[in-house]
Amino acid sequence: MARRALPYEYEIEDSKTGLTSFGGLPTYLDLALATGFLKAIDGGLKIRNGDQGCTDRQMILSLVLLNLVGGDCVEDIDKLEADEGFCRIMRKVEMHGLTHRGKRALRKRWRGLRIGTLRHVRS
């Protein structure tokens, strides 16, 4: 069996919940990990100051994925946000590679402000 880069796998599901119409997007997340794109964002961008709100990785991935699904404006992120299955995958990807301390810090960073997986604060 091939080694998976990220913590998800494809499986056939009979139920109507938890499915995603954006099933191809996780392959782009694998590509981002394999090419070092995620490490480049984490190590080189450093746009965000402080310890609240979204990280550089979350902002950049949201915009890249929005572009891949044909979004025309930032408000189109609702297309991704409405897909329950895709949001479950994104929440797992956000925690990938983090230590227990890092995962705890990422959860703490929101302090109740987060309203979705990709839409991070109320406009």
C-alpha cells in the first residue's frame, strides 16, 4: 500500500452526509505538502503577528483552494465552506504535522472567534 502524506483516505460511502463534491482538492493538498509549499508558507511568510486568528498557512491555502474551484471573489469561499466533507478534511490537514503542544496552541488561538473551517472571522 502506498504511504499517504496527509491523514485522510478515500472510501465509498452510502450516506448523504459527510460527502464532498470537491474530492479532487485533497490531491492538491498532498502536492503542497510533497513540494514543500506548506513548509515554505510556515517558514518564510511571517505575515501574521500575534497569537490570535488564522495562520499564514490557513489564509494562503484558503485562497489557493478557492482559486482551484473557480472562485471569482473572496465571498465565494462559501462554496468550500458549505461542503461538510471537504471541511472535515481541511480540519485534519490543519493539524497535520503539529505536536500536541502545537495542536493545543492552534485551538487556543481562536478563543471563540472562528465561525467555520475556511471563513475565519465575521465580516
